[in-house]
Amino acid sequence: MYSIAQTYRSGYKKGQAPIEEYKWREGIFGRVGIKRVETKRFIRFEHLSVRQKENRYWYSRRSHWFIKFPYCKNDKQILIANIALFLIFLQLLSRVFLPLLMTIRPGQ
């Protein structure tokens, strides 16, 4: 599932990788762990790639963020509601803010 808002982080950490927290699938570049994290206002899907060394590991984590709607029952409905909210925001931007920017002329 892809979203408009994404965050990315990678690096090295000491210890063992948190592989029990994720559901693992085979991906194009190796195994990918997926975890769903819900907060009060957002839902985040984390995609984690890990390469374990002796006492440290390298990780690459990409998170896809969605706004949580109380009436959505599954992930597909959340995706559709977020797309609809984004389209409403684009309409508001084009109808309200764009004409305001056109009336402001530099040098006057």
C-alpha cells in the first residue's frame, strides 16, 4: 500500500533485529517485514529490510502514513478515504489559494 506521506530511515544499530514484531514476506531485494502501527489520529505501515551482522544489524525502514477515519473498517477503505481527502484539498487549493496568489503582483 502506498501513500502520499512517507518517511524513510536507515542505519546501523547494536544488538539483534526486532524480527518478531513484523510479518515477513519475500520481496524483490530480499525479505521485507511489514508492521501496522495505529495511533490516535494516524495509521502507519512500516516496511523493514534487515541485514544481520554478528552483534549489530543494518536496517532500512519506510513508513507509509494515513489519516485514521473512524468509519473505515479495513485498509482499502482507509486508502480510499485518504485519496478523497487529498482530492478535496487539491480542489480547495486551486479554488481559494491560487486566485489569491494571482492577485498579488510583485512590485506593487
